Amino acid sequence: MIHNPIDILNRDAFEQEIKELGTMRSKADAIQSRMAKSLSEKRDENPAYYDSFSKRIKEVLELYKNQVISESQYYEKMKEILKDYQTGRSSISYPERIKNNVHAQAFYGVLNAIFSDSDIDIGTSDFVAEISEKITDIIARHSQVDWSSNKTIHDRISQDIDDLFYEYEKEKGLIVPFDTVDKIIENVKTVAMRRF
């Protein structure tokens, strides 16, 4: 009889499934592979958040492969990452102004990733949080039923984000190249379609 895999976020059922496996390594491997699948499926909702878990898993795997940690330590570390994932605890810290705004947090992650890959001096993390809030407002203003397949709404969102960066250039002297703004717009829309 074939069973569908148990959702990793269903703590009790997944824990029971893990208990039925034999060795510490098989338990740790099961957690690792199931988390990797879940992280991959959810990544577009908040890339920075989900990537932080992927990075932790990769670090533990490296330690285990290089025999720095034992099989039981490998299992314990995977359990710890799983518990943080199931309870929504992340290593990412957000500025105070967006602590309770999950959408702005997702856009903050998008912006940070793009700005850190470029040579743009964006200033403080609070300023990035401010931009994230404004982008959240733009998306919220335009999102409606079936907006994700509506080209007109996509164009309006793109234009509003473009205008936002133009305003920042005029008012604060923030110069963001066109190709970077385009990348921000595309990544923001990808995340927004999963969240709104």
C-alpha cells in the first residue's frame, strides 16, 4: 500500500513517521529531504526566510559529510532546524517597523538580496524596511481577484514601483540602475503572487 508523504508541518504525524525509521541517520536524512522539498515549494513566498533554513541544513550536512559531527549529532541538529521551521523561528531579524508585517518582511528579503548582490549603497536596514512597506502598499492597492494573470494590473504595479524608485532618486539621491529596478519588480511580483 502506497501512502502519501505526511506534511512536515503536521508535527505530531511527522514525528510519528520519523520514529518508525531505523537509524539516527535515516531519521536525519528523512527530515533533511522532506524539509528541502517543503522549502523549495514555499521559497517564492519569502525567499530570504526559506533560504535561511536551506543554508542551515547545508551547513549541518557539510559537518556530517566531513565527519565533524556524529550520526546522533546530525539527527539532533536536523531536529532543531525542523522545530524552528515548524514554529516559524528564523535566524533573520527584521527592523522594528516591519516586525509585525509578514508581507513587508518578504519584500525586505527580496530587496536585501538584490542590493547585496549590487554595489548600491542603500543605507540603513530601516530605509530598506521603509521601501518594503511602500511596496507592500502598492501590491495591496492593486491586488484583487485573479490579479496574478491580469497584465494591466502587472503593468500598474511595475509602473508604481518604478515611480517609487524615481521619487527616492529625486528626494534622497538614491540611484538604482534601471536593470536593478526591473529585477526588483520581477522578484517582487513573483513573491506577491504567492502571498496576495
